[in-house]
Amino acid sequence: MRLQAADPKTLAGEFLQAFGSQNALLTAGDQERCNTMTIGWCQLGRLWNLPVCTVYVRPERYTYQFMESHDYFSVCVLPDSAKQTLALCGSQSGRLVNKIKECGLTLRYGAGETPLFEEAALAVVCKKLFVQDMSPTCVTASEDKVLPYYGKKGGWHRIYTGEIVEAYTAIKN
Ligand SMILES: Cc1cc2nc3c(=O)[nH]c(=O)nc-3n(C[C@H](O)[C@H](O)[C@H](O)COP(=O)(O)O)c2cc1C
């Protein structure tokens, strides 16, 4: 499967459905160093009249360091056949395992040298626009909805909203 550049506006339905309901790989770094991890929380939409993608990263993640040190990130939705890749990238840390090599993923680079994967079914490359930490003081939901995700499970996520600067779809053979 190879990727071709696409206009996210013409593929809005497909993109919204996939990014809103499937797990994906969040990747940040450059041609020298990068890391990827599975994410479940991701939204596409419009903010400040720009096409945006928002992801949520706990500070414990190795990927967090790359999200902090780089201006861009990518989100790749993989085909259904890639369940094992998503399982490994969502359970192992790049501090200990070269997940990209282990999963046999093929790197390519988008804007800002941002790594993404040829195996993706859909992908976006985003330039960071807005970063903010989630905080317990901002929770308005009843206690059982949000708070159980924190404490022993890990730290409060950092929210990264990026402007979608490139979008890709797989060329169907
Ligand atoms: C289905 C699934 C969804 C996940 N979603 C997120 C997420 O949205 N944000 C997050 O910080 N971690 C999420 N994780 C956990 C990370 O993928 C996991 O901790 C990973 O091993 C971190 O890798 P790293 O240390 O190399 O960054 C998810 C894991 C799975 C299996």
C-alpha cells in the first residue's frame, strides 16, 4: 500500500469517521530520531477557521518527549489487518523497543521532516498550534466519568491541537 497526498476537505467524511472511531499511530520526531505510539483519543475538526487535529498524550509516554521537542506530528490510521501493530505500539515503550522496526513499518517523511508510515490507510501531518495540560480543576463531569482515568493510571494528558498541513490516503490497487 502506498500513500498519495489528498485534500482533507474532499475526504472529510472518510477522515472524520476513521479518526473518530479507530485507534491510530501518533508519531513525532525527524529523520534521525522518532517514536510512535497507539492513540485512541483523537479529533478532527475546525478551530480558528483552520482544519485541525487534536491528540492527548500522558507525560509518562516516551512519545511525549518528541511531541515537546518537535513542531509537527503525524496521525496514521492503519488498515484493519494491523491490529498487532496497534497492540504492540500501545503496550511497549520506545524507550526499550524499536517499535517501528519490530512492526516492520515503512517510514516516509512529510512537512517538517515528520515521520509517517507507508502502511497507513489515512494519515495527516499537523503543525502544533495550541498545547495545554488537562487539569482536574477543569473537570465539570460527574466523578465517575473522567477522574477514574487518572491517579494510578497515570498523569493528566497534555492536549496538542495541530493544524492539518498535509493529508494522505492509500492508493487502492
Ligand atoms: C488502544 C490504545 C489507545 C491508547 N490511547 C492513548 C492516548 O490517546 N494517549 C496516551 O497518552 N496513551 C494512549 N495509549 C497508551 C500508549 O499507546 C502506550 O502507553 C505506549 O506504550 C506508549 O509508548 P511510548 O512510551 O513509546 O510513547 C493507548 C494504548 C492503547 C492500546
